Amino acid sequence: MTTLNDIGAADGAVVATEHIRTALLAGTFLFEDGSVQTFEPSGATTYVERGRPTEGKWSIDGDGRFCSFWPPDFRACYDLSWIVDDGEVIGIRFVGDGGGHGFVGRYRK
């Protein structure tokens, strides 16, 4: 199994399609607004904002991008890039379709 240490990620580099699953499953993400998100190998994801959990699904689309679905009808795909500090992968930048909205998720320690 590939670990984050095996990937050789560089800060700002695109997360290659073959590493998306490893990156998402590596730990719980903490976002700048204090919300947290976990990803499961089954494709389930849980996002917790202000103590309220929301259940969704994640996948990798045919173009090799990370996508999420939140019932009943919200679907979005993102380009991912690594956040690396002093040689250690500490998180991922999620950038929405067309380079628009995005957010930063750091692995919670």
C-alpha cells in the first residue's frame, strides 16, 4: 500500500489520479473554518460543521478528478494539489471547477 511518504509530493503539485485515494484516506481533514471531513474506502464521506454531520459520497471521475455528492442533489468535482511543509505532506488544496471556489484541508494531528 502506498503511503504519503512514498509519493514524493511537492508543495503545490497536482495530486496524481493514482494518489487521490491514498491522499483522501490518509487521515481526517481540518478546514480553515473548523469543520472536519473523513473519507472512507467505501466511497462514503462525513463532513462535520459546527457539530452537525452531513453524509455524502466521494469518487474519482473519468477525467481522474475527485468528486463529491451530497444528497439530495449537490455534486462538485475538484482538482487537488499537495500542501507540503518542510518535506512533510500536511494537507490538500481542493480547487473547484474552472479554478473557482476552493478550500484547504490539513490533516488533523
